Amino acid sequence: MLKVKICGLATREALDVAVEAGAHYTGFVFFPPSPRSLNPVQAASLTEAVPPSVDRVGLFVDADDDYLGDVLSRVPLDMVQLHGSEPPERIDAIKARWGKLVMKAVPVARAEDLAQIRRYEGVADWLLFDARPPAGADRPGGNAQSFDWSLLQGLNLSLPWMLAGGINSENVAEAVRLSGASAVDVSSGVEDSPGIKSPEKIRAFLKTARTI
């Protein structure tokens, strides 16, 4: 079964729809430049409503210990997603200090970008392959950009991974076919506008995912 993470959840309505429609992972953004960003108070209220059967993932971008610690002390998260330029040593430090699973995002535009996988393979618990953001973008993900998914075909990894970047209900089947992904992460693909989740698009995405 294809696993699905709905990222950038910011309202109780969107969260409830994602959970009821069958999302396996819920994603919450802690990066102020993003229109999906939450503060710890908002996030705590939402994450506490997530049932134990669904994982809660917090997205951070080059966050320092003070910010990360503040969020983790108030928000019950199951996994930390690092979407910046964090080196392997940073992943080790986070796991040692807070005992959380860590997913590292790898931006991809061409085959050469996959060389950095080996830096993280023995350190991260998950990898996430996302489109490299366009020039001038103020955030590393959620830009509705995709990449050549076939670059991941036949990828031999010792840890699980997700596919992200420009995925929606109309192209998710093709994305999985070309990449071989067994898990996908969607944010802008289930929105009416940046940061505004569509209950109908969330339901449609998860309905399609169940057929793959």
C-alpha cells in the first residue's frame, strides 16, 4: 500500500479530513517564511488531536537548538523532518539529544544530486526526495515544482524514503510508476492556494493513492 504524508496542515478541518481519509503521516511546518508555518501553541493543539495510528512530523529548516528545543518541548512529534542544509552531524546531534526519528530532505534537479544520498544513508531514519527549489525561492519545499521522477528508478537504499515535489491526485500514479516510491509527501498539491488546504483535494488524493 502506498503511504501518504499530508504536509503543511494548519487547521483542524484539514487535519481531521486528512486523518479520516487515511493519511499515514501528518506534517506540520515550523519555518516562518512558509505560508503553512505554525507556532508551537497552534501546533500543539493540532498534533494532540492526531490519533496514535498516524505519525506526526515536524518540518524544520536549519533550526538551531533553542528553536528546535522550544518546539519539541511543547509539541508532541514522532519525527523531525530537516529540509535545509543540515549535515549528517546535525542529524546525529538531534537524535542523541531529543531521541526523535529524523527524515532528511534531499533536493533533486539532476542525477548528480543523488550523490549526496550516501552522506545521510547511515545516519537518517528516512530520506525525502523533493524538487530543488527554483532560483529566488524563499523556502525549500512546497513550491509545486517536480523533477524527473525516473531518476529514482531502481534506487537501492537501506532506509525508507518518500517522494515529494509537485505531486497531486492527477499525477501521483505516474510519479510512483516512474520513481518506484512506496511513500509520497504532498502539500501544495492538495491546496486551493499556498497554505490553504482543500478538503476535497485531500480526499481525492488519498482516494487515488489507495488504488495504487
